[in-house]
Amino acid sequence: QPRRLTARSVAARLAEELHTRIGEKVGYKVRFSEQVGEDSLIKLMTDGILLAETARDRYLNQYDTIIIDEAHERTLNVDFLLGYLKRVLEKRRDLRVIVTSATIDPERFAAFFADAPIINVEGRGYPVTVRYRPPETDDTPSAIEGAIRELWREGPGDVLVFLPGERDIRDAEQHLAKALSGGKWPAEVVPLYARLTRAAQNRIFSPSKGYRVVLATNVAETSLTVPGIRYVIDPGDARISRYSARSRLQRLPIEPISQASANQRKGRCGRLSDGVCFRLYSEQDFVGRPEFTDPEIRRTNLAAVVLRMLELGLGEVDRFPFIDPPDPKVVRDGYRLLEELGAVSARGKLTALGQRLARLPVDPRLGRMLLAATEQGCLAEVLV
């Protein structure tokens, strides 16, 4: 998954900077993999791992400083952690918490943590020119090809292209591999998305014989910095998880990204030299977009949120210090659904079945089908 790759790659970079090996001064911990030594001073981990550790270490006493990076993404885990750390800080005055992001709303986060100080750290970047080029057709691969050719006429360099999903990446890869072959400059088209194997994902860190065109989902927006990028091509959309109250299902529609996400994508270039960000939409379209992406808690099934909170022992949803508290009516609907599934009792307590359901990383209703299928001996049929 994206953040697992991030934890490993950042740990490797820190170990290199500190002239040590992974597992000594610097370690990492992700799902199914851990390299942390007894003498490790810095530990990189995913937000889910840190949340899981709160079950055994309620006040996180093994840490004296916790850094929450890319907080602007406002995933469920990040919102849980921010609320949990706010509670911990009331008990542990010695704990230091640093919340970081390049496109965060600093005043709001500072107010949430009792007017915490705001520190602005200027990056060591180069100027990035933004160009708006709305495509004349719906043929995105051809529009990307045209943008690459225009950019390379000014000077060759590695290109990072953002696409909504795996299928879009495969289509663009087939088109560009054929279109850019035999050109003036050798080009290597490299896909990057979460389902790739670790070895395939690590291709972006290995040396290339020619200029590289990296086709990535929003994993490359914040979770991972692709090295050596001079140009960025941004079609302006992404798959964003949303819960449909009408169908009561979690969906992954393709939607326009927010201004904050667009600026994050722009920041992927201009790190080694002057950069160019090619936006395949109009400036008027950009100005009309929301400033920030909706927090995940506002666009997810609250039954899953309630189940996760009960499993982690975070207490009642309506009493938890969220930065953006969910609608009480939607919370009640979440409890009602969990009671129908047998995951919670009439008093809202987690049942034994609910504990099993909470371990499955799927929608609670789908998880209940899987558990029932196991009992009925038809799991293979349900999985299909």
C-alpha cells in the first residue's frame, strides 16, 4: 500500500543521511513487516500501526515526540489520531506533537490543539511554471502525449503524470510506450500504483537509461516523492471514496481534485531545477474548485467508523474530539445498521461477532456476508 512504501523509503533515506543501517538508529514498522531495533531512535510507521499501538500503550509512553505528516489528507486514521493525541496531551505534558503538511489549514489545526504555535518551514524548491491546457477531446492518453512532446521541445526531463486508477494507467502506458518509442530521446514508461509488487514499485528509485515517464495514481501526490521529476502533467481528477446514503454502499467515483491536491501535485516538480506543471483543465476550472478535499469522515459509511472506534476503545463517536464532527443523525444510522448486523448490542456495545467484523478491511455489510458464508460453507462462491 502507498503508506507502507513511504515508511520504508523514508526510513531508508534517513538511515542514509545518518550513516546507519535500517534497524539500528532508524527503523520502520508496517503491516506484516517490521525492522526496529532496541536502540532505534526514529521509527517510521503507517497511521494504522500507530492507532493499533494505542490499544496496548494508551498514553504512547514509548514515544517523546510524534510527527503526523500529510495531515491535510484528513483520512479516518489521521482524524482518529489527531483526536486521540489531543486527549493524550491532557495527560502527558511532556509529549511533543508536530502536525505537518505543505497544504494544510494551519490556523484551524492550531486552534484544535489549544492555539499551538505555527512554524513555517520554507522548502528548498525551484520556481514552477503552471500551464493550463484543456484538451480538445476526451482522449486523455493523446492529450498526455501532446503535453510531453511540447515539454520535451523545451528540454528533456523526467515526467510525472497523475491518473485516476490502474486501468487508466494501463491504457496510457500502452499508448505512450508505442508513441514515444524511436523518438529523439529514449523514454521509459513506468507505472506506479498501490497494487504493484514492492519490486515493481521500487523501479522508480532505480537508475534509468533514458528519460522516465511515471504514470501514477495519487500515491505520488503525497505518500511518495518520485525522484528526479522535472515536469508534472495533471489531468485534474482522482478516485475519491464516497458513501452513497441511497444505495448504502461505499463507492469510488472519479471526481475533480481540490485546489490543495492540485498544489500538492504541482509541488512534485521543481525540486532539482525549474519545473513546469501542465494542467489539462482551465484556470477558471481550478479557481472554481473547493480549497480543500472533504475529510474522509464526511464521505464514508459511519457504521464503519463506529465499528473501528469501538474496536480501538476510543469511546462514543459523539464524545470524541474530531476536528469535523459527523452529523448525529448519520451516527445513529450507523449504530442502527451495526445492530441489524449483530455487531453491536442494543446498548451499543461491541459483540463477539462485531470484534471479528472489525478485523475485516471491508464495508461492515460485506464483511457480515463473508462471515456468514464461512459458517455456511460457501465462502468461495461469495468471494467471486
